[in-house]
Amino acid sequence: MDRWLKLLVAAAAVSAGIILAAAEPAGAASDAVQPSGTTGHSAARVWLVEFDGALGPATADLIVRSIDSAGAAGASALIIRMDTPGGLDKSMRQVVQAILAAEIPVITYVAPGGARAASAGTYIAYASHIAAMAPASNIGSSTPVSIAPQPSLPVPAQPQPSPDGEGAPEGAATAPVPGDAMTRKVINDAVAYLQSLAELRGRNIEWAEATVREGANLRASEALELNVIDLISRDLDELLQAVDGLEVKLSSGSTQLRTAGAAIHFVESDWQHDLLELITDPTIAYGLLIIGIYGLMLEFYNPGMVLPAVVGVICLLLGAYGLQMLPVNYAGLALILVGIGMMVAEIFTPTFGVLGVAGVAAFAFGSVMLLDTQSPGYSVPLSVIAAFTVSTGALVVLGIGAAVRARGQAVRTGPEAFAGAPAVAIETFESTGRVRAFGEIWQAVCEKPVTAGERLRVIRKEGLTLIVEAAPVSEA
């Protein structure tokens, strides 16, 4: 219901033109909040940005802009307080690249208690200059989810080499080898990427491989013991005290943290983030795309309304913009368009339902295939797909069918409506006289003599005069 409400709000905002850009500028922060026990006179300032939920284009954009803005404002550090099940690979790499290029230290803090840094969160923690966790939190499970499902057939296993390189000892555990080249390629790329971050920050390289290949996960105490993170802190005050004085390496050189008693600025989301988050929601982007198509269909059904076409075009553009920021399968998008084309073709060239059924099937399959990812929070629910499939099929069959039938009917208004209409002479005349047509008396012209009461047929109308002729015997 919440997603449907967001979709209605987005459509209403677009159609009414009330999306305002009067909020804070990008990267703006709220008023400083002093940690407990501080005097409030410290010049040190630390920025804090919240990362709660799946990582997508909107969250990645907010974090990247916050890092840049914090650096430009001269902040001592930026804290990313994180609780995430993972997210999109492209968004994760944008955040990691921003952290690696940051001009100030970036501290990742998996909090509050019970939070997690799964999948993409693990990469961000490894890339950060300092990684911290709250008690009762966990980190790991970094296997790329788009290739996580294993083949149904058993795959051969290879023995894991021993540390001395002489092969696996007898009875040692074996690790399954991915069953296809693409799976091996994606996993090996993820392993190398996380290991390169571990090497850069001096963290556990072996576990970096295990969390990708095996989906290994650690609680906070284990992560600290295995050198996956740098420290455990119960709250922000304790974190700022613990990292004070630590030396970290930035892209521009080494620097020493001065965070004890620092004022914390909480980064607020602005209109740009809120709008981007709305239209990059897969359900919203998909809904905007279909609503845009509905608007154009309605304009086709009743030309001249204008508003449906305007709303349709805007929704189509917003939906396309949202989808291009997501991992879209263009074969699925093509199937959606082909499916709609088939349903329209069924109206104009009746094929006893063959094209119509094929169009509905193509639309449904295309909708399922539209997003090429299994990342949490980035899929279109099947219930939404089913609702749009049924409604689109009904709209095409009923709406466009009615439009085509209307176009096939005789014209009832305008000069064209006079052609072929019946008329009756109310007097005898040879060239010009009066006739009754459409319940009115008209001046008429006929090439042949006409007798009073004779049935006539209108050929055309010229000004206020009807050009008539004798009606055929079948119409008389």
C-alpha cells in the first residue's frame, strides 16, 4: 500500500507541476548537535550521514555528495552510520570510489545494535578509513546475489590447496566450483575487488575471499578479532573518543583524527535525494512507465484532451530516467513494448485472439524480466505486475477497440454529416426550391425537376444551400 501511495503522490506531483526545489542545497546539514559531556566550544566538526536500507542510486548520490560537502566544509571526518542488507553493485562502487578519493577520513559505523553490513555494506566498510561496529551487529554475506543461485545439477569440487602449496590434505573440505564461466567471472571479480580494499586498508584478506565465495558472516566481536574492523563502540560518543588521535592515510597523504568533543552535524536528505529515491524505486519507475503509456492511449482514444498526453509524456520520461539508473534488462523492456504493440494490432487486424494473448504474455514476461538484479529491495512485486498486465490488456482491448469502432461510424456533425442525408421537397420546382431536412426548411438546388412530397437525397451543403438529387428507389 505504501508503494501505491508513493506512486499516486508522484503522479499527482508531476501532473500538477508542484515538485518544488525550495529545500536545502545538496549536502546540507542540520544544526550541530553536541555529544554528551562536551563543552560545545570545540572547533572540530564531524558530519554524520545515515544509511539505512538497501543501497540504490539515491542513497549512493546522497553519500557521495555528503563526502564532497563535508570535505569542502572542513569537517574533521564523516561518519556513515550503516544498517543495510546490501544493494546495487553500481551504487556500491560509486560510494567506494568516493571514499577512496575523499579528502577527509570516512568512518563506517555499523549501528545501532542489531544492525548489519551485508553484501554492499561489507565493501563500503572495507573501503572506509576506519570501520567500527556496535555490539550485537554483524557483517558479511557478500556473494553477488545476481549469481547466487547455484545450478540444479551437481558441480565438481576442487580440493583447496594447503598453505604450503602442496595441495589439500586428505579428507580436507572442498569448495564447489561455480558451474559456468559467467558465474566464475563475477565471483572472481568481486573477490579481487574486496581483497584490493582489504590490502589498501590493512584488513583481513583471507576473510574477504571467504565472505564472497562462501557468504561468510561475522558478529562484531569476531570481526574485531579477525581484523575485519578496527573497533567496537556502543554509541557515537564512544566512537569519537576511540578514534581520536588515530592516523589514517588519505589520497593526499596521512592525517591525524581530532574528534574528541567534536560537534556532530546530521546530514539531512534534500528534495533532490527524495525525488531520486522516489523515481528509482523499481515499483514506482515501472508504474510511471505504464501510466505514461496509459496517458498516451487515453489521448489516442479522445484526441484533443491534451492533459492525458502531457501527463503521459512526463510520466514516461520520469519512468525512463528512473529505470536507466537501475540495472534494466532491455530485452524485458522490448518485450513490454512489443506486447503492447501486439495487443493494439489485435484490435486493427482481428486474429481471433492470437495476437492479443501473445501480447499479454509478452507484456507479463517483459515485466518480470525488466530488472536484471536480485538485490534486496530492487524487484517489482509479482502482484503489481499481474495488476498492470490485466489492466493494460483491458485498456487496450476496450479503450482502443471503442476508438476504432467510433472511427468506423458515420460522421454525425459538420458539413460531412449532410452527405447522403434524406430530404423531402415541400414544393414543386425545376431548379431551385425548398426542402425539409434535419427537421428544418432549406433552400435546395436540383438538376432535375422536383415535385412536392418527393423524397430526395442530399449530395452536399454549400453555404446555406443543399445540393440534392432524387433518392434511389430503395430509399424512396
